Amino acid sequence: MKRILLIDDNPTAQEMLSRMVPRFGDGPWELDWADTYDKGLKKLTEGGYAVCLLDYRLDEGKDGLALLKAARAAGNTTPTIFLTAETDPALDEQALQAGAMDFLVKAEFTPRMLARSVRYARKMGDTLEQLRLLSIHDGLTGLKNRREFERLLTEEWQRCARFERPFALVVSDIDFFKRINDTYGHPAGDAVLKHVANLLSGQLRTVDHLARVGGEEFAIIMVETNLEDARLIMERLLVLLAASPCTLPDNGGTVNVTLSAGIALMPDDADTTQALFDAADKALYTAKRTGRNRVVT
Ligand code: GH3
Ligand code: MG
Ligand code: MG
Ligand code: MG
């Protein structure tokens, strides 16, 4: 069942749409209705809708443009079509700028036009979502990529500064990875990267952020975690990794893999995200220099 959310203060609009929506192709479709700004914003940001149809003038002088902007600011990406009695072309442009997929004037549209607009909005919404996912993930391991990690680090930093919550930043790097590539070939190196990525993501909490930030470098944000706990978690991971040889793609042979890690703590170790990264990197370098397969804080 695909759901459409109609946000409109006018019951007539709800009556009209509840006749049209069930007749859309590739259904079944269900229409949900919110008749105020607050209810509409709540439902939209809770999610689960294929498309949102949004009126311009809502209750208490509030409007659909402000609602869409608020929903987008909260991270909502539901494809949204304006459906309004307003005919001002400037509004049309503002709606598109705010991320609306289309702008239909109530007195002008036909059921067929609306159905087509909804179909297009869904298709475009799916495409944008695919692009968004591609842009934040690493293709080989499926982990978050460096750009997304940097965004998350800034976000976590701000949260931490506001609520005085510590978090640990871990930067880790596979030991002698070049040797694995040179000895067994590049596909084997890729298999090792996936092996390490799977092991790390299987062991961390879902609230933590794990990313591949370089060729054979993985970074982790451990939220609400102090330095000693972060160290224990990483030491446990290193022991597990050392005890879990990676199976190689071609001959089914195995190779032992180890990891070195450096950890820095926010807010103790730095006053910018870059400085925090540098502090963790420096600790990683010490781990490498003092024998590898170890954690340095
Ligand atoms: P160290 O213990 O000091 O970290 O040594 P290392 O050999 O791991 O480090 P080095 O930086 O010398 O080598 C990293 C290698 O990672 C070199 C590069 O070719 C390889 N690499 C980077 N990205 C990929 C990838 O996507 N796949 C494969 N197979 N190899 C990669
Ligand atoms: Mg209205
Ligand atoms: Mg390395
Ligand atoms: Mg490296």
C-alpha cells in the first residue's frame, strides 16, 4: 500500500483527492490527511509517505512553503507537490527552490495531470535517493565515505559541545596492506578491505559511525564513550580481527590481517574537528611505530 499525505486545511480538497487518489495507476493507494500546519509537519517528518501534496495557505496564517522548509531542515526528503489555489508565479518559483517537485493550481489541474505529477515525483524522488546514497557511501565496502564521515563528525562535534557529551574518534589503518596486494593481488586486497569492514561494522553499536576514510583506513565516532572504553572496544576488535583470517577470493586460502588504531577524545584532546583528527592520526602513527596491531590513545 502506497501512502499519499495531503496537507490542506480545506475539507473540500480532502473530498476531491480521496476520489482521485484510489484511481491512480500502480496502486493500491491510500490517502492520509492533515488539516493543520502542525499535524502536517509532524506526519511528514515521521515519514512513510510516497508523496506529499501540500497546500499553500494553512491554518493560523502559516503556509506550506514554511512547512516544506521546516521538513527539509529536519532531514525529510519525501517528494512533495504543491497543490494550491494560489496562482502567483513567484510562489511557484519559491516552491521549486524549496525542493518541491511540481506546483499545481487547484482550478487548473485534471486528475490525469495529478496522477502524472505524482508518478514523476516518485520516480525523481527514487533517483535522488539513489544518488544521495551513492554520494555518502564507499562502493567497495558499503561503509560511509570520507565526505559523509566529515559531515557526521561536525554534527557530532556540535552536539557534544552543546550537551557536554564526550565522544571518541578512532582512526585505524590496516598493517602492511601493500604487502597483501603485492603478494596475493589487488582482488585479494579488496577482499581484505571488505573483511575488515564487515568485522568492524558487526561489532560496533548502531549509534556509532564507521567509515572508510582512505584506501585502507577506517575511522569511527564512538558516541558517549570515554577514552578508556574506546580503547577497550578497539583492543577487543583487534584481538577478534587477528583471530579471524580473511578468506581469499581465488584459491580459498587465508591471510592474517591486523590493524593499528589511534584514539582521541572530544572535548579533551582538541578544539576543532581537524585538530581532533590530527590527534587521533598522531596516536595511530605511534601505534605503527611501536610495533603495529595495537591501540594508542
Ligand atoms: P602500514 O602498516 O605502515 O600502514 O603499511 P601499508 O602497507 O598498509 O601502507 P601503505 O600506505 O604503504 O599501503 C597502502 C596500500 O593500500 C597502497 C595502495 O595501493 C593500497 N590501496 C588503496 N586503496 C585500495 C583499494 O581500494 N583496494 C586495494 N586492493 N588496495 C588499495
Ligand atoms: Mg488552504
Ligand atoms: Mg596501512
Ligand atoms: Mg594507510
